[in-house]
Amino acid sequence: MPFDTALTDDVTLRELTKDDAVAIAHAYMRNREHLAPWDPARPEAFYTEEWHKERLWAQVLENSTGRALHTVLESDGEIVGCLNLTDIVRGAFENGHVGYWLDSRFTGRGLMTRAIEALVVHARDELGLHRLQAVTLPHNEASQAVLTRIGFERIGFAPSYLEIAGEWQDHVMFQLILHR
């Protein structure tokens, strides 16, 4: 059964579908400047409908195989954010990586906190994961506040961890143990 939950009266968190390519492209176009400091450098083609139409199927496939859970936040038919659980590893690890972004018009309302809380419950109760991890840039205090509010603990510092905004940047590492 696809993952789908209401966050507020007007915002829903739901599993990504193959029909979301155009709406995702529009969301990235609207938020290009807002996301630029937090995202990898993107080719110009990334901001087109064609790019997302050609590549969205890979994320939908990852969802269907259990290797990931790509979701979107939707309001009035418009995508206003993404919340992804990727790199799911089974066996002795039972771990996944959490990544997310929110439309600039929707920040500061607690939406991502509620979305991640719903994802945590799903990851624990439905997917049977033991641990979630997330990373943030050291100066991304808003993202760190979301994670700590939910119960993620800081577990380390990773120098030159990801190439963000065209530069290899340090990241703060967080984890949430789902089964104690």
C-alpha cells in the first residue's frame, strides 16, 4: 500500500508517483534560489520538465523494490517539498538515510517536523528499520532543529562529506535509533 498521510488540512505527505515529474520540475524551478545553498550544483537541464520526466522513473522503481521511499509534500495539487528515505540497507544494519527540502513559502510552520515524524513511524512500524541517519551543513541550524526536535542525536562531524553548491562541504551527522 502506498505511503500517504495528511500533515495539515491543506498539506499531504504521499509516495512519489510517475505522474509527478511536471509538478516536481515546477517545484524546483520555484525554489531554485532557495535551495541553491543546500543542494548540489545542478545542470541547467535539471530545471526542465523533460529532465524530470526522463529520470523520475528511477525513484519510483527504487520505491517499488524497497531500496528507498521517495515522498512529496503536496498542497492543492502543487508539490511543496520532498522527503526521501534512501540507501535502505537490510540485514544486520536495517538503516536508511533521510533527506528533505521544503518550498520557501511553507517553511517555519512545522510541516517538515510532522512529515519526518510520520516517516519515522512508517520506517519503524512498516519497514522494520532499526536506525535512520541524516546529515546537515554545519550552518543549517533550521534543519538541525527539525532533527533534534524529533529525537535525532548528533553523532559526528564529516569533513568534506558532500559536494554542495559546487564545493566539498563539511556536514554534521545525526541518527535516530528506532528500536531500543
